Amino acid sequence: MEKTIIIGSGPAGWTAAIYAARASLSPLLIEGTVTQENQEKNRLPMGQLALTTEVENFPGFPPGDFSGYIDSAIPKGRKSMLPPRGAESTGVSGAELVELIRTQATLFGTRVVSDDIIDVDFSRLPYKLIGVTGNIYETQTAIIATGASANYLGLESEQRFKNRGVSACAICDGALPRFRNKPLAVIGGGDAAVEEAEHLTKFTSKVYLIHRRDQLRASKIVAKRAMEHPAIEILWNRIPEEILGNDKEGVTGILLKSTVDESMMELSVSGLFVAIGHTPNTEFLRGKLALTGKGFIVRPVPFRTNTNVPGVFTAGDVADDYYRQAISAAATGCMAALDAERYLASL
């Protein structure tokens, strides 16, 4: 029986592993597997951070030449997992950053297995976690850090231009040189979409907000801000039909289809931000933990990572439908490990 098992391998999971390992909890981390289903649902190992190009807002990683450091810090056997660095890269990439955090965790003694947890039994101790492989893992505590997957449009061209002009996080990527002072587009009509559009106006003077209906789903005050913003133009009753671009420039435009007639519209933009929500990876927890209406894990104790089951804690985007940043995920990973340590000491 394990003292603690961490499910998930993004910045929340690996940070929890660092703190749990340093507390002599001998953590076991279940990092997920690379399957067609996981790829289609955007829930591959290493989390959403691994899909981000340059990371400019993680403390301690200012722009610079990280190539030598990456070569010395990451084990040779893991370097093949990293995408090649672009010629113009000046900072750490998301894949490199999460790999560095993983390296810290394993150096402190974290054990790692590749499996997908498909069911749990939290009714009695030891808690049981059932993997898709058929393996059953028993533990005194568990930290759920399975993240939330960004919802995409499902277009083939969208997949082609991910990280080359297509993004699901304006706060993460909007300040990159690729997008500065160029026309950009945001897909969506909720509060998050409007907030993404407003954020992008800090870096460019033209942002198109594209919505499939004739009115925004955002709250009235938020919608009013969008409609009155001089840099935001709302395109009503339109949906993306195809993302346009090429291998050299990445995204160059969008082909939009009307939702009320057969008309088409071609829009020249250099970036497309998809803001149609996130889906928390909690299917295996339904009926086992308290979840919100959107499927995020409920944290009943303010400023703690407790769930409604004693000894089960949560970290990262799987319980966060508001911030969704690598740094906030890592912070709650630290908190969850400390909460697990203190819970075990109380037994």
C-alpha cells in the first residue's frame, strides 16, 4: 500500500510529487498513456503546458538561451520527448518546463507508472485506484491532478496550426511576438471569450470576436464592455469553417460560415484563440467525489485542497475553472502534498 498516489502529470502533479518526495512519502505518480482517445480529448501525459510554445510568465524563466541548461538538466533518455527548439526561441518552452519539473520530482525519488485511472473506490481504506491496464493501486491518500482539457473546434486545419497561430489561452500566448500588432480572432461568446479578447487588445489594435449566435452568452456587464470596446469587432452568426495558413507563416486567416444562410466570409488574421470552455478530466470520479455542475472537483474547505473524501486532495485545473495557469496549478500541487503529509501525520 502506498502512502500517497498522484494521478496526473502536468505542473500540478509533478510539483505535488516534488513536495511529497521531499517529505519522505515515497509518492507514486500515475502519468497517463499516449493513446488515440487521449490525443483526441487533449489529455496526453504532461498536461496542457506541454502543448505551449514559449512560456514567458513562469517565475524564474526570463528570455535567454536555455539550450545549454536544458541539455545538462534533462536526462538524455528524456530529451527525445521534447520538440525541437525554434530558431527564434528565446525562452523556455512549455514542454521543456514541465520536463524540468518532472526531472526534479524523479531525482527526489518519485516513482512513475504509465496508466490511465478509469475507476476508484474511496469507500474505505486503503483507497483503490483501477487502471485501464487492469492494475489496482492501493493507497492511504490520493492527489487528483488530472487537469482540464481545452475544448477545440474539431477542424483538421485547427489541429495543423496548433501552436502556430491557434491557441486556447490568450493569457498564456497573447504577448508572443507572433501575435503582437497583428489582427487576431477569438472564438466564443461567454465571459471567458470576452476576457480573452480584452486581454489581446493590450498587444494589438484589432480583435475579432466571433460568435455563432446574435447575442453573447457573457453576463450583461461583460458583454457591454466588449460591444463598446474600440478595438473589438463582434462578428455575429458566424462559425469557423477552416483555418487558413501555410508552413512558413502559420495562421493567415479564417474562413467563416454563416449560421443563418449559406454565405461565407474570409477574414485575415494572424492568430486564432479558441475560448469555448474546458472539460475537466473527471469522468472516472463521477459518483465518487463531489463535482460542480461543470464537472470540476469541489474543494469544500477554503484555501485548502481537500475534497469531500478524507485523505483525497486535488490540485491544478481539475478543480480550477477560473485561473487555469501553470503557476497556479503548481502552487496547488505544493499545497496538496503538504495537506496529504499533514493528514497522514494525523492518523
